[in-house]
Amino acid sequence: MSPGTGAALCLLAATVDAKAVAEIGTGTGVSGIHLLRGMRPDGVLTTVDADPECQQFARQAFRAAGFTGNRARFIPGHALDVLPRLADGGYDIVFCDGDRLESLDYLDESLRLLRPGGLVCFEGAFAGGRTVDSGVQPTEVLRLRELLRAVRESDGLVSSLLPVGDGLLCAVRRGPSSAA
């Protein structure tokens, strides 16, 4: 994750006064640290990853960054198996940095998890410039294009593609009274 993307995540978490954040793809904990820095002091990051070694590494990184153990909940497992068990409307932000082939499924789950006014973000939306390249692309890039189209065309979302890192696609879930 680029420093610019991390700074944007921190800012976005602070902007929505995030108390509950779900993260798809724990990785080494870099994105989680940025999210935690922007969240409320009593906020909890729920992070999902199929690789328990990544989660152990991230747990250590969170401690080294000064976050206590009660600030993060680590759930091992495949995201599409875990997300349905999380609370509807219980999250301020859902950050997606998982399998690009599952990005549309992550969007569906995120919309269920988010409170009205909540924010969903997807890391790597540019795919190294391949989402705008007219040449033949791998399936993961085609799925990203579908995601970009679905977010852009949704009446229930207000979106922007931020030009930080490899592209940070962000969308705010409209509240019930602001539907178009």
C-alpha cells in the first residue's frame, strides 16, 4: 500500500468518525494501522484473511504501532464465508483488499454491512493501469471493470475514484431518505 493510500484511509476513517470498520484482506497489517489511526479511540477493526500467518504478523504490527489487543478482531477464513456472519448495518467503513475476482461479491456484502452514510473502499482499482487499457485483459481486470461500472451506475452510492496508489475506489452508501 502506498503512503498516499494509507493517508487517504486514515483521513476517511476520521471523516466518518469510524467506530466499526471491516477489512477484507489483513495482509501485513499496513492498511489496518492506517485505518486504526483514523478511527475513534474506542473503535474496533474487524479484519478477515484466509492466511492465519498474515493475521499473526498483522497482530504484531498493530502492537508495535501502539494499538492494544482490544482494538482489532482477527477472523481467519475466506471472506465470502465470514462476511455473512457479520452484523447488517453495523459498520462505518468496509475496506476491500482481497481477491479481485470476488470484488462484486464484496460490494454486495459491503452494502449489507454498512450503515447509511457508511463508506466502502476498494484498493487497487487501477490494476496498474490495466482497467483503462483497451487490450485483452485477464479476468481479474475484467471483474474490476465490472465493479467500477456497478458502483458508478448505482443509485444507492455516491462514488469517487481517488488517484492515490493504484487507485482507491470509494463510495458512500446513501441513506434511505436520500435515494434518487
